[in-house]
Amino acid sequence: MDRANGADIPEPPALNLELHQNHYLPSGDGPVLAHAALTLRAHGLGALPCRTPAAVVIVIDCSGSMYPKKITAARQAAAAAIGALHDGTRFALIQGTHEAEVVHPHDGRMAVAGPDARAEAARAAHRLVAAGGTVIGVWLERARALLAAQDSPIRHVLLLTDGQDEDWRPGGLEAVLAACAGEFTCDVLGVGEGWAATELRTIAARLHGVADAVEDVTELAEEFRTAMATAMDKVLADVRIRVALRVGSELRSFTQLFPVERDLTAEGTQISERVWEFPTGAWGDDDREYQLSVTAVPDGDPKGEDLQLAVVSVTVDGPCADRVALCGPVPLLAHWTADRALSTRVDPRLDHYGKHAELGRAVSAGCEAYERGDRRAAEEEWARALRLARELGDTKTRRRLGRLVTEDEGAPRIREDLSAGDLNSAWVSVDQNPRWTEGRAGQEAGGSDKKCPGCGWTCPASATHCTNCRRSFPDGSGTAG
């Protein structure tokens, strides 16, 4: 919000793109990888008058294993999610067992949210019965059929389960996910002991959602309410990042880093010989971070000046697209240098997310070792994960790891009361990254680069002498670069 004369003035709808990188690349023979961190921020979208109501399906696992405590909490959670629906939202409630029964609305289609429809759906939620099996693929197929009949560009599924998919059909869940990919997004929560972290992560990854654990069943209603409120905030359905490459540069990868790490490279569309577009999903007022990696070849390039490897921009289609201000294109640069002190620096954002990727790999490796009975390897990996979590200030991961191993002085030891739920809880969220902020571990110290007043060579901000001519920089006398 901006403020004028003491009053809050809503910010105009806008998407802002920032690019952060170390643009100094080592000169020499052969291609070099240039990496950049992209931050895309949206604000003011809630004020758009032309927003299209979303279409949402709530799926509750009602298998026999949910009885009695978990089904009681699930009923309350479903009612809480229904209560968070915006007026006009198309929605349905599915009771999932070995079948997928639409318990609201009763005609098997989708209702339109309003006071009466929400109240009737909440009553249906409180009548859910736990009896049957767990065939998640059938639930997702039913949700897909419901959503396919809707004209909303924003389609979402919120799914709760306490078990693993028991689909007996050829291809099973994998075939269902292939059919559902791109049709809707899906957030999935595991509760209890019987679900599988790898399965939920696969569902969320394929359907561009978030997988997580409900650590305390009494908090399930609030978890569901929050997840639905987040889904209701989505306004723009088709936001894409466009990368236009110069001749001689090649796209290597495009990855979402925050809030969930997800490789989007294969989902890019080549719209011309040198231009790619990457989908980013539906947006409300939030921000996300990405990593772009491009190959650069120094052949024929001048030394000692900034060169443009690519241009990155944002495009929006669909309702409200013409009401959203878009930032101008931002350049991905290269500056060839023989100075290793410059070319080996890592942008602090990429350093932060790189360390979180290492943390996730350590958690996963420990879980895999524990499942195959290698307790020593599990302890070593989880000890490494704990060190990284402490260094990065990742309290969520550290708390969940604390249920797997002790944090006493010396080497952590596996807890004897470790449960399957504890294991899944630590494992399921390894793709989620806390946001990078100023001052986090791994941030590069110092200010702007500086140039030698003698030879003009560009040096790191922390340099005490020129790395080219060795001239001293007493009292920071180098000029800002």
C-alpha cells in the first residue's frame, strides 16, 4: 500500500522482474555457463475488477484407516476449506476411497460458492464416513472430469490422504498424473503414518502444487483453511517468463527456486529460433524466484566490457492481462575476465538456494539409507542436514529433523521412537525453500565492484589491491564500478 494524506492507496496491479547475477565470466576457450537469479513479484492483483472465479475440488481420503480421530479432523478441515471459498467459485467435495464419490453437490457436477452453498457443503463435509480403500488415481481422475467442464482458467485440487495409492490398473497413478498434468494444480497433504513422502512429492511436482505433512492432526483445519485461502488469492492464470538469446548462446536450464524447487526446463516452449517461454502458473500477490542458466562462448567478444547474452521479460494472457503493468525487459550480461577473484564469485541468492538444495539432498539420502536399514549412513546424512539447517536458519527442517535424530553435543544419533510419520514429515518438504533475504548465510560481503584508478581493472569490492597491476587501494580509494 502507498500512503497519501494519511490514507492507504492500493498499489496498481503490476508484475516486476529483477535479475541478479555475477556477470564476470572466465575468458578462455570453449563455452561457459552464465547463471542468473530472477525474482518475479506481483502486487495489486487483488484489486483487478475482471478476475475470473476459480474452480476448486476438495478431495478427502475417507479410507478405513482414517477412523476415528483422523476422519473427525478431516471433516473439520473440509468445512474450513469450504468456508474460505470466495463467492462465485465453482467447487465440489469428493469422498475418496477405492471410488471417488462427489458428496457435494449431489448432482455430481460443481456448485457455485455463496452463503447457502457453503453452508450446505459444510454439512456434507461433517457427514463424511471412513470406510474403504485408497486409490488416489481414481480421485484425481474424478477431479479432472469435474474441472474439465469448467471454463475457469484457474483450476485447483486440494487433497488430503493418510495412505498410499492402491491403484491396480496398468500404469496406475503415473498414467493418471500424465493425463492430469497441465489440466489443474494440486496441493496434497499427508496425515498420520501410512502415506509415502515420495508419492506425495511426485503428485505435487507433476501437478505444480505443494506437498507437505500435517504434523499435528489438531492443526489440520487451519492447514486446510490456509491452503484454500492461498488458492483463492490467485488472479492471473497465464504468466510466462520469456528468454530471448543472442546468437551463440544456448539455453541450458530454467528452474523455479522459491517457494518450491521445480525444474521447468522441459516445460519451456520455443516460440522462435532464439526465444523461449516458460509457464509460471497462476498468480496472486506473491513473489517467486527462478534460476536461468545459459551457455556463453567468448569467441570474437571484446574483453573489458559488458555484453548482452539474453533478454528476459514477462508476458501475460487471459482476463485482466491488459490491466497489469509489466516491467521492462532485463538483460543477462557477460563480462569476460581473466581474474578468478571476479569470475568465481557466486550471487548470494544462488548460493542460498544452492545450499538449500544440498540440504534437501542430505535429508533425502538419510531417509533412503534409513529405509534400507543403513542406520550409520542415515545418521551421517542427517547430521550433515542438521548442520546446513542451522547455518541457513531453516527452523522448519531443523524441527522435523529433530524428530529423527538427537541434537546433542557430538554426532547426532537416531531416535529410538522415530516413526514412519516422522520420516515422511522430514522427507516430503525437501523441495520447499525458505525465501532468500538480505543477511542470510552465504551472502556475499562488501558493496559495489571498484575499478583501479591506475589501470582501470575491475576488482571485487573487498579487494585491498588491484588484482591486475597490484596497485594498493588504501582506505577504499578504488572507484565504484
